Amino acid sequence: MKKVTIAVTIAFAIVLSMGQYAAAEVSKEELKSISTPDKVNTSLGELKFFDGVPTDDTVKKVYDNLDRMRGVQVFLNTLGGGSMYRLRAGNTKVGITKSNQISIFAKLLDSKGLYLTGNTSTLYAQAYLDTETDGPTVIEIPPGMLGAINDSWFRYVADLGVIGADKGKGGKYLVLPPGYKGDVPGGYFVVRPKTFWTWAMVRGSTAQGLGHEVKAMEGAIRVYPLAKAKNPPKTEFIDTSGMAYNTVSPNDFSYFEDLNQLIQKEPIDVLDSEMRGLVASIGIVKGKPFKPDARMKKLLTEAVAIGNATARTLLFKPREKAYYFYPDSDSSWVMAFSGKDVFFEVDGARNLDARTSFFYGYTVVTPAMAATVLGKGSDYAVAFQDAKKQALDGGKNYKLHLPPNVPVNNFWAVTMYDTQTRSQLQTSNPYPSLGSQSKGMKKSADGSYDLYFGPKPPKDKESNWLETVPGKAWFTILRMYGPLEPWINKTWRPGEIELVK
């Protein structure tokens, strides 16, 4: 009897409670906050509804905006893959079609070849591997190299040389295909990228002369399939110095065509489900043709235009303080990696703007690019603006002062770039750089340097002058090879780029 009484009491309480809730009313303010007005003014224009149901005109505007917006997000979030695709495609056009064909700038990288912020100071050699075609692939490098391996989405895989597994002693690296489950022989530094296409780059010092370093590379770098290790095919070196070709991603609809080619080539699980869904939302799906209709093609063309404007804004006018070399001043000098973070993360969250900015302007992802080691490696400072935070104008004259005792163990160099291509500025000088290794470079009596930029050289300053192009903007990178303590602790710092009237 007790159990029945308790049950009845609980049931009565529940009914009473339900009655209380039924009697309560949602306030007008709360109803208003969850309701949609019949008309809403937005940047898309006026959006209209019938008691919250969108009209046909509003449906069209919203879907157009959604597809365009997703196109913008795809562009901004896949620039690494797009850049690597064009890097490979550009080299294919000049004859680099096999893994054992090495592109080497035997006369250094000049302004004819369009490479994102490539330099004229060190010797580059590049290999483009395809483990889907060749299977496990061997890379042999000599002692003293410095380089890295990135996958086809321009993600860090491994370092080579001084900061790699061989510790600068040279050795054999074995690059395996994604998901490889075969035997792995001993004697190799094993690398496991998540993509079939990989890019291996090494650079060498020219301290003993360019010719000496070219011979060192060509005499010892080897790339071949593991299956042919007993009788490897000859590694071919192709000198790409002086060749006019493009490795920079497009800013038009063809960007998405490149992206589709990359998606079709690589394992789809290299992207997480979120990114796969984003890419699929604009019609790029693994195993299916990419054939947008006229409406979608128009929207994606607009998306690239907006994405391009966004990427350029993030690169040339960064708003994060972490980009600035001297954040507590008005200095215009910035870093390529925000906060020197090569993995684009802040407290475990992806720094999307930093990733977009980097891949739009630069090449190579490795921790070594952001690690400043006393007296070794290199460090970089970039100037997109003058001392008054204005774009650098090729029709005007500027001056850069480097105080006495530039703190480098090896050498320093200043290189100029085209703001459109983010590649070396094309002028009458195919090597638009000046530095401590430049012949005829004049040092002031106090040990400082003054560099001049403009369409014509100042009188008696020709040896310290870099040519600009009227009507074109430009930017510059100061490279410090073997930076010393005053650079690292910022007690020495470069001057700003000053407009000379």
C-alpha cells in the first residue's frame, strides 16, 4: 500500500509541474529574438521572408553566397597544395619529369624563373618524387647539405642534412609511399609522407665558390627507386638558371582545376573529413569529374578574386603582432611565420590566417626556417612597407641604413621582389640583390651600410643601388646567414626603408 501511495504522489507532482509549465508564457522579447523579420537588410541586399520562410529571390541570393563563400574558404585553406602543384607543374614544363631528374640552379636562381621569394645567395637543388610510380625511393645526399622534404600539400615531412637525421654527415633517405607495408631494409633514414608526390630541396653554401658547390652536389646527390638500388639509373641534373618559367599558383578559376588534379592524384584520407566536405561542396570529389555549370563557375571565379584579395591583405598588411620583428615599435619589419610558428597553431588551434599568408608568399616548411641558431643557419626579416607604413613605390627613391657591425657569422643579403608574383623583381639586373658578398659594395667609415632603391642610381652610389620599376610596387627580404647574438637579442636592428625626396 505504501508503494502505491508514493507512486500516486509522484504522478500528481509531475502533473502539477506540467500544468505550471503549460501556464507559463514565453516573453515577447524572447519570441522576437528567435523570429525572423519579413525583411532584413544585409550586404547581400534585402532578404525577404513569409513568416520566416525565405522567398525564391532570397533563396537564390543565399545559395549563391553560400557557394561563393565556400569557394573562398577552399582557396584560402588549400593554398599549400595549390602552390606545390604549380611548383611541380612549372618544373615539368622545363623537363623535370622523373624523380631522378634534379633541377639545380648552377648559376644561382635569377629573376627569370618565377619562384615564391627564392634567393640569389645560396645554391638550390630540387627533386620531385612520385612513389605511386616508382615505389619506395632513395635520396642520397653528401655531407654539409641543408634541406627538407615536404608533401604535396606543402606540409613538413622531414629535414635533410645538417638538421636532418644524417646530422650533416650525408647519407641515404628512403621515402616510402603512403600506407607502405613492405619490408624496409636497414641503412636508411626512413621517411613516411602521407602523399605520393613529395618535394625534396637542398641548398648549399657558396663559401668555397659556386663551382665547387655545384660539383659537390652533382657528384654526390642521387635519387632512384629502391627496387633498382643494386644498379640505380643515372641521376640527371638539369640547370634551370636563366630559364623563364612559372611555378606560382594562378589567381583565376584555373586554381580550382589545379586543386582537382591534386585531389585526384593523392589519397583522399590525407585530408580530414571537414576539409573533404568543404572541397566537395564546390564540386571537387575524389574519383569524379569536376564540371561546374556556368553559374558555379562564375561564383568560383568571384571566390578566387575575393580569396586573392584576402590572401594579399594577410600577407602585405598583417594585423597580428606576432608577425612583427619589433612589435613594441612602429617598425615595418615582419617575419614570414607569425610568431615563428611553422605549424600555424596557437594554443592547439589552427592559425588559419597565418597559414594562408605563408603559403601565398613563401616556399618550404621546416622548423629550421623559424629556428634562430647562434652563428648557424639563417634568419629573415621582410619589409612590405616604408617607414611611414606606405607601399614601396617603384617610381620613388628609398634608402635603407644597416648600422655598423652587421651581426652575421657568414654573410647578409637584401633581395627585391615583385608584389604581383612574389618572385624576384625583374629589372636590368637578373640578380636583384645586394649584400656583404657583393663586389664593389661600399661600406661607410663607421662600418655601416647604406642601400638605395629607385629607378635610377643616386650619384656615386651605383654599387649600393638596386633598381626599381616605375608603376610597380616591390618588397624586400633581409637575410642573415649565421646570425649572431645582437641580431637574436635585437640590440642590433636594421633601419626602416626611408623615402628619399
